[in-house]
Amino acid sequence: MGVYDRLFVPAPSPCPRCGSREDLVIQFHFGDVYLHTFRVGDTIAWSDRAKGSPRTGRFEVPGYPEWCRQCGLDDEGFCLVQFDGDVITGYRRATEADMETFDW
């Protein structure tokens, strides 16, 4: 995947192994990818190393949940990071059908 950015969101539920309620961290590969930290409502940046290109309107990009920072449980699912232009508006769990729509 290379360098990525990270979206921090409140955990939707406790870790099933240890019960931790730390933020869910979602890695995504869009915009000025350089390990930036974002929250919902933040605006992403663009540079000569950016992945993708600026868009208008609402769209989603795939994201990868990180492991639990307390116990290391790995979440093998995918998320979709939601945008309106350059602003992060939210996220949701991806379905198998969602993932088939992306050009990998």
C-alpha cells in the first residue's frame, strides 16, 4: 500500500477480545498521503506526491482498519472513507459488493 493517511473515529463498539474503546483508526490512500492524522470534518491536502485527484461532490474511498492498540486483534474487514469534495464526512463498513466496485 505504501504511505497512507489515517482517519481517527470513535470506536463503534468495544474490541471483542479486550473491551478497549480506543478510537478506530482507518488507513486510506487518497490525497497527500504522508501519515497525516484526520478526524471527520477535516480537509485533506494535495501535493505532488498525492494519490488520486481532487474531486467534487460526494464519494468514498476504501480504507483499512488498524489493529486494536491494546491487544493487537486485527480487523480483517474494510471501511469506506466518505468525502464531500476534500472534506472527510464520515466512514462506514464496506460490504463485499462495495469492494467489487473499486478498480484495484
